[in-house]
Amino acid sequence: MTYNFDPERWYDNELAVLKERRRTGELNARQYDAAVDDLERRYNEMVDRLDGSYQIPKGETIMYKVSVMYPYQEGAEFNFEYYRTTHMELVEKHLKSFGLVKTGVDKGISGGGHEPAPYICMGHLYFETRDGYDKGIAEVGSILRGDIPNFTAIVPIRQISEVLD
């Protein structure tokens, strides 16, 4: 997708707003100078990103997500409250040392229109490293899999993804 964005025009418009705010007394001289300095900093960062020279600052990491998906099965039971609380607490307890950052739970409500959701539930596990989940499951997987019968009889499907946004 291509955007027709003019950084210079953006800067000029933003500067005009600041000048008007200074003229009307909304900003004093010190506030105006600080706002112009901030505007120039944002402009330079924007130009760096637009010209392809922008690099992700050190310290920002790529995140990996493991989706544990429970396919919809007519008549199958799923205890969402147990899954959200007890099971996810168990997951966090055992996988945190392997780089688990956070978890999330989605309850499937529809596949569009009047179709049932493809998955009745999806659990998401976010890890710092690509192999965090694999190492954790190799060590504690039997504990986590052993808890599944406490909330469903559905056999889950797993997918490991790199989070892009």
C-alpha cells in the first residue's frame, strides 16, 4: 500500500498550530520553545522511518505467540471459567520461567453469519523467544495436558506464530 504523505507539509501545519497557540496566549514562550523542539524531534524520527533508515530500537523484542485452539464440536462441553482461571494460572506458573510474557483467552462466537465458530475457544501464550514454548512443553507438558480433561474433552490444535503487529 502506498501513502502520499508529505512530511514537510505535516511539519508546516503543526508549526502553524503552535504559532497560533503562542499568538493567542495558550502557550507561553517556554512552552512554545519546548513544543517546537518536540515537533522537530518527531519530524526527524518520521523522516528516518520514511527513508528506510529507521531501525527498531534495541530493547524492543519480537514476540512469539502460541495459539492453542479447541475446534468447535456440536454438543462438546467447555468450562470457560476453569480454563480462564485455574488452567491459565497453571500455564503461567509452569511456563513463566521459559519466557512466557502474557496469556489471553478468546471465546468463539461465530464463523460469520449463522455458522458456528470454527473454534469454541483459543488460548494464546506469548513468549520472548521462538523456542520458549517448545522447551517449556518438553519439560512440563504432561502437567498441562493432564489438566485438559478438567475443562473439556476436545483435543486442541496448536500453532506457533511470530507476532508482526
